Amino acid sequence: MPKNQPKPKQEAWQINGIVAALDDGHNGVKKLALEKLNEYDLKNLKSVIHKPEDIAQKVLKILKDKTVESNVRRSAAVALANLREAAKPYVQDIADILKDKTLDSDIRSSAAVALGKIEQLNLNNVVVILDSIYYADQSEFEQ
């Protein structure tokens, strides 16, 4: 979807179906559900079965799950960024993703972007982001 095109208005049945697909056991289904979720304006969810905070919690679970493929986890970070206010309770969990040096740098990068969109970053989170970027760059130079 082009960046300058407004996001479509979501219908309750669409969001409810997408949220149900987040619980699917297949990574491909989760990824498609997250991509579809990211097509909508998630700041103003109305008339859905799940509260936005519950959706954010499901998405966070995917982001934190090390058995889920990295491209799916990156999509989860984007969804959390789009959920903004609903994802605020999980800022520390997202910051913890940044601290995990065992994770793919793309996942950590997506988590950093999500943090910036969810809330104005406090100094502690800025330090975590800068630290993860610095060390990611260092490991690239050492190879």
C-alpha cells in the first residue's frame, strides 16, 4: 500500500478474523494476519471482540516467541508500533527484545522503531537502542 494512501476503514468482522489468525500454529498464517493488521488504522479500533490491549498482548507474544520465524516477528513489531497506545503497557518487554543480542538485528531494529512510535522515548530506552545499534555495527565490522 502506498504511504500517502489513507488506510482503509476496518470492519469489526475483519479485525476479529485477523486476530483469530494470530493464534494459528503456522508462521505463514501469522505473518499474513500481521500484514493485514498493519494495513488498518489500529489507533481507532472500534466494534471488535478483542480490546486493542488484548490484541497488543497477542502480538507481543509473537514478537517474543523465539520459535517464530524472524520475518514474522518483524511484522509483529510493526503491528505493535501501529497499535501505539494499546502497546504502551509492553514498552519494557519491547525494550528487552533490544537487549537480546542473540536475536536477529532486523528484529531488534523493528522493535526500536516500534518503541519510538509507541511513546516518546525516555533516556533509558534511548540508551538501549543506541547500545544495540552500536554493537550490531561492531559485529559487522569484525566479520
